[in-house]
Amino acid sequence: MKIFAISLTIALATTSAFGMGSPDTLTSSELNIYSARKEALIKPLLDRFSEATGTQINLVTGKGDALLTRLQSEGINSPADLLLTVDAGRLYRAQQAGILQPMMSKRLNAAIPQHLRSIDDQWFGLSVRARVIVYAKDRVGVEQLSTYEALAEPRWRGKICVRSSSNIYNQSLVASMLATEGMQYTEAWLERLVANFARTPAGGDRDQIKAVAAGLCDVAIVNSYYLGGMLRSSDPAQLDAASSVGLFWPNQDGRGTHINISGAGVTRSSQNPELAAQLIAFLASDESQRWYAEMNNEFPVRADIEVSDTLRTWGGFDADQLNVTELGRNNANAIMAMDRAGWK
């Protein structure tokens, strides 16, 4: 904790470099945060920011969709200053609902790649997650794997596990294909992919990994950080399941592996937007990025930050450079296409 306290000073200095002011210029105030991130994964950072700046932080956690509904219901009278959530699709929904306001920071724009933030500066990515293929190492050779598209081939009939179409991670994967390949191609791919499902989609990403390990399917589509968490788990069952599967980066000879973000935006109702933007800059600083990536096995949003040891064991990969705004823009069409294909 002493090391982290020293790191926080460095991090806040970096925040100042982002053009959001320095800790010396901050006055004691209050921020209300609505967060879809679990408390254990965000509160230690918020506490350190609070200690260094004298800011009182009130944290409300919940499901991403529920928080969005709450913000819409509260409207301009919402007490929230900041929305922290996962998936660009949800951030785009908040933007379209008029919940967020622009943050004008040239330094923050320079620090976070353009494709990982909204095109009009209403929200910024703070960590990157990759949607990958996991496979049974004793039944599938890595040479059999290549792309998301190839999972629709007949060889995978009855061998694929994935969670339901109501999951926004899957919706964003389909939205990325719509943005790249168009509706006709994507719908044809979806019909063939669904025909290859080993079972009716159920459970979360960890359940898909466990299903591969148990022999219910040979491959699954999951977010990589779930596998990382299982590999670091103290639960022998989770560790055994994760150890029996391999991770494959799809589409490395083409557009790259599909990625998404967790991110944040300042609410339109915020009574302290400058301080809220200061906190976002702090969460994008060097030490915050390293700490959070280590805790949740996600990738830093900034290319100059090293990944954790767990992520390093998987090797590097080429990520899709599609602006994540397109995941939100194409979300509604993705849901309809998945429904027409019979993806439950």
C-alpha cells in the first residue's frame, strides 16, 4: 500500500500532464459515481484519488443496463457526476440518451487512441478486453483455428459453446462484423454459426470455459479476462478447467481480434464536471492503468503501458482498429440479425 501511495503521486502528476489540472489546484469537493464495475475492482483507486485530493466519493454500483435506466429516469436531476461502465455499446446508449456531456481535453485525446473513445469526446475507454476463442487442448489443434468466420464451417457442427444473444459482448462482436462486412454477409454467417452450437446458449463466459473443459463442446467464444481470472483462481475446479483449454487470437491475418472497452463519461447532470473529468484522467494514468489491468486481467488502453504477467503468457496479438463507436451504432441491427438467425 505504501508503494501504491507513492505511485498515486506519480499518477496524479500524469493526470496534470493530461491538461486536467494538478492536485494542488483541486478543492475539497464531492463526486457521485454510478459504476457497473465491481466495487472491489474500482474502489481502491477511487479511495486513493479521494485521499490525495480531499474529494468525497460516493459510489453506487449495479448492472450496466440498470444504471443506464436509472440515469434516464433521474434525468437532469440525477445526482451522478460520472458513469463507469463496460462495453462501448452501453456507453453509446448513454450518449444517445443525452445522459453524457463532452469532455474537452487535448491531452486525454492524445493519450487514449482514437478508436477507443467516442468520436465527439463524450466517453473514453479505460481498459481493453478481447473476445477470443478458447479450445480444448486435447481435442483441437491450433492449426484448425483461424477466424470468427471459420467457426461457421461444417467441421464445427455441434462443437461451439457461447452465451446468449442477450449478452452485450456477443452483440458487440456481431456489430463489429456488421460494420466491416455488412448485413447480408453477417446474417449468412450467423445462420451457419448458430447451426454449430453444441447446446442452447446459457451461463456466463466462465461457464463456457467449463463446458469446453468438461467435453460438452470443443471451442467457445469468451472474453479473455475471464480465462485470466480462472487461471489465477484459488478454486481448484476453476483452475483445472482453465488449464485444460488454450487461447487463440482470431483474425490475425485480417482485421484483427475483436476488442471492446470499459470506459467512463461525465454526466450531463454533473455539478462538478471538471473534477469528474480529472478523475477520468487519473484512471487513464500510468499507475492506475497498471494496477487495474493486473487486478482484472484486462489490457491497458494505452500502448505504452506493459501488460500483466498473466496476459504476457498469451503472447501479443493484432487488435481490430474499428472505432468502438460503431459497436453502439450497429447494436440494434446486431440484435435483430441474431434473433433472425435463431441465436437464443
